[in-house]
Amino acid sequence: MVLGGADASDEGTGYELGGTDAAMDRTLQALYGSGPPDARANGRGRERGGGLGGSAPQVARWLGDIRTYFPSSVVQVMQRDAIERLDLSALMLEPETLEAVEPDVHLVGTLLSLKEAMPETSKETARAVVRKVVAELDRKLAARTRSTLTGALDRSAKVHRPRHRDIDWGRTIRANLKNYLPEHRTVVPERLIGYGRASHGVKKDVILCVDQSGSMAASVVHASVFGAVLASMRSLNTRLVVFDTSVVDLTDELDDPVDVLFGAQLGGGTDINRALAYCQSQISRPAETVVVLVSDLYEGGIRDEMLGRVAQMKAAGVQFVALLALSDEGAPAYDRSHAGALAALGVPAFACTPDHFPEVMAAAVEKRPLPVPDG
């Protein structure tokens, strides 16, 4: 496409591509070219243009072509562009098309937003696409999340008669500074503080409260995977709540994040206040509870009540985390006024990548300041 057409008079270079280069040019032209959809990329006597037509077989062939000529990361971008630029949403419901796609988080979001219109013949294929993405995310994120959280739970369960290998020397020294002997330049530890063992410590309650409005699709996908990982940890009691203007508790589906995703309903309005009211009703041990709100904070409910609920939970001892996004999509759009109001309550609101989420949860479990990313 950079070279233009073979006709030098038509903003081309006069150079005609051949073989693989010509095939790559045609796949790019079909998506990014201008002109009528049935135009082709030979540039001879016709307006340079392209298109994927209106049939699933043609789209499936094009999807196969881009997977042949381009790496996976580029394929995912081109698929996303095709859905947006050429309005291929309806064709994404065809089994033949779904079998040809490169699965990724953004495609899962598109499928979930279309699932109510999905014919029965496509549902199993769509679930297979979603399951492949979920399995890959689980492979990348699960082990590190469990390791990070297990360490945090051990450290948060302090014991005062620890074995030598379990002594938390930092906390022990701070607790015994009054016993400092200057002549010996040492601290006499009258009271030892150690790390507990998660299997014997007090369980933590975690409530993931996830906004399922359309702009939060990638966050919903990642939250479902993290919810399943956290639910698999015996030292945590995990609850997953999704909301728009209604609230749905998907905790019973957490053994299979694919079921969680197909239980979500992307799109619609947002009532954070109603969602937090439900979460608040599920809290029985505030001091041992972490609530994670994942939302862009565009509240359609009662703002003052929403902020009041956060203040009440904080005052009761709940560790409250507000994430504007849980994805790799970069800086999200969000309601800055509501984010500022939460910050005034001691709840910084920030976007979080999946890789950073385990550290955020570890800090919340240990009741440390949250590791807010720069920017």
C-alpha cells in the first residue's frame, strides 16, 4: 500500500508486486483501501479499493490469509479494525468465520456483546474461542497470582510465638525499639512477631465488583479469569459481582470463567451505588474483607449514596480498591470528578494491567498502601 498501484499516474510508483507481496497487499487493501468494495488492488484502470464483501466464506478466507502473512499481534489488530471499519459484527456470529479468527481479549468482548443475537449453531464455536483466550490468560496469570497472594496472606497472618524461620524481623524490631540498649547497640526482643501460615490463619473475603458496561469488556474478561484464580485459593473466600443498572452475583459460576463470561451482559447503563449496596450487604467481617471495584466511574445512580457507602465500608475496616480498568488497553476514559471524590476518601482510583493486579491485591491483603502506577 505504501508503494501505491502499478500505474504511476495513479499515485503509484509504476512497480507491480508479485507473489507473496501481492497477496499481502490484497489483504491489506481489502481492509484499508478506499473506493468501492468490489474494486481490486491491481490499480489498472480502476479506482484502488478493497472490501471483504458480505459473505462469511469470503471473510473466513480473508481471516485465513492475514494469519498466513502476518504475526499474531498484527492479526489481532487487523481483526479489530475489520470489525470496526467494515461492520463485520453480524458475520462474527457465523461458525465459519469464528473458526478462522485469531482469538484475543478484544474479540471475546465483541462476541459477548453479540451473544444474545448469536444463533445456536454458533454458540459452541463461540465458547471454544472464548475458552482458548481464557486458557491462555490463565496460563500467563494464575501461577504468579497464587504465589504473590499466598505470600501476602502468610505475612498478614501475624503470630507472636513464631518459629525462628517465620520471624518478621522488621516488625519485631519496630515493636521492641523501646528495649534498645545503647551500650550494646542492640534491641532486646521481648515480643517476637512472625509470619503466620495461610492454612492456619484467618481467611480473607474478596469481593470483585465489576462494571459490565460496553467500554469495560476487556476488564470483564480479565476479572473473570482472576476471579476463578482467587476462588481456587483455599485461603480466600471470593465473590464476583457484575453490574450495569442491575446486579448479578456470578459467584456460583467461578469454577469456570467461560460460564462467568457468558453470564455477563455487556452494555447498558451503570448503577455503581446499587452494586455497592449489594456488596455491602455481603460483608460480615469488614476487617478481613477486600472490595475491588472495577469501573470507569461513570455513575448513573445516586452519586452521594455511592460515595457514602464507600466511606462506610472504609470506616468499618474494609480494604477498598478502585480500578478504572483491568486491562492492557492503556489509559482509560473515566469520570475524574468521582475519581477525585474517592481519592478524598483515601481510595485512589487508577488503571491496572493484569500483570500488576497480583501486587495490588497483595498490598490490599496486607493493608499496605496500594502500589499505584506512575501516570
